[in-house]
Amino acid sequence: AFQTIAAAGERGTILHYTKNNGKTKDGDLLLVDCGAQVDWYNGDISRTFPVNGKFTERQKLVYNIVLEGQQKVIDAIRPGQPFSRLNEILKEHYLEALKEIGLVKTMADVAKYYYHGVSHYLGAETHDIGRYTERVLQPGMVLTVEPGLYIEEWGIGIRIEDDALVTEDGCEIMTKDMIKTVEEIEAFMAKGKQDKVLRGMDMIECSVREKGKRPGFHVQ
């Protein structure tokens, strides 16, 4: 649907980083923003992972602020809701949450760490056409919900993005089956490490067996 964004560390604070040629390092977060196209309709999904499989306490704190903000926006999606109100809900959440951790004092400070809209229309174009400032949500509309925080001085760039279908009484999250919480992500990555170790052991065992078949090689 579009060129994938894969940005680690400070590069994750660049909204449309598409060079994708930087190296990841232990302790980085990796922000991935990608989407597939099926029957001419586009998806747009973002997730943020710790490179080493575990969030630091600071990363976890910021991640959960973003995740909580996303849920507040999702809860507000319903027919009749002004589209522009969704972004205001997120900014109000950020103001209070970031005040608590001492990062901001005013709404103007929030703009240093959050500098895009929380939603855009999604359809035959990834950023589909339509009015944003005056329009209210209607059943059948599809939009993204993509809060982010970009704290360059901490080397943290986080975006969590799902795709929502406006229904008669709320919304359906079409990407709901993708892992998203800190616990889900860390468990997924721990399992990946375990599977990698097991595959490595299987390869070693197969290699030893093959060598054992060769003339002059004896396996004890």
C-alpha cells in the first residue's frame, strides 16, 4: 500500500523515515508502519517493538501512555462524532499524562512530542480523500487510529496504529487480532527467541547425524 517505515531509536521520531538503512542496537525501539493492499483497498498498521525483546521502564511508561490514548480515541468513535474531536481527545490525554511524568506543562509543549493527526480516512488510497475539519463520522467509514509520541532526547519514537470501521453504534477494530500490549509483545518476542534456539539445536543435531553417516566419522 505504501513504502514501509522501519525506524529504530531516534530515527523513530521521524514521521516518514523510509531510508530504512540504519542499524538497530540493544535497547532501541523499532517502529514499523506498513500496509498491504487487497482488491484495491489499503491497510495501514503500526506497531513498536523493543529490539532486545524487553521494554525499559521508561519505554514502557511512554508506550502505555500512547496505548491508553489510543483506547480513549477508539471509545469515542461513533456516528455523529466530529472527526476533528478525535485528535482533541488524544491531545487532552497527553497533556495530563505527560504532565504527570514531568515532560510538559502546557498544550503547546505537547506539540513538541506529538505532531500529526490521530486519524485519516482509509480506503482506495492509504490517506483517502474527504473533509477532515467539518465532517462527522458515519457508519461505513474506515479510518486509522494512530497516536504517537516522539521524544528525541530519550531516543523514543512510538506509534500504535489500528484500522477502525465505524458501525451503527460505535466501531469495529479490524486489526484487533494483532498483538499490542507490552505483555503481548514481550511474550511474543520471548517465544521467538526460544524458537530460534530450538531451531538452532535441531540444525546442530541434524549436522551431527549427517557427519555420523560419513566414512571414518563415529558419533559416540
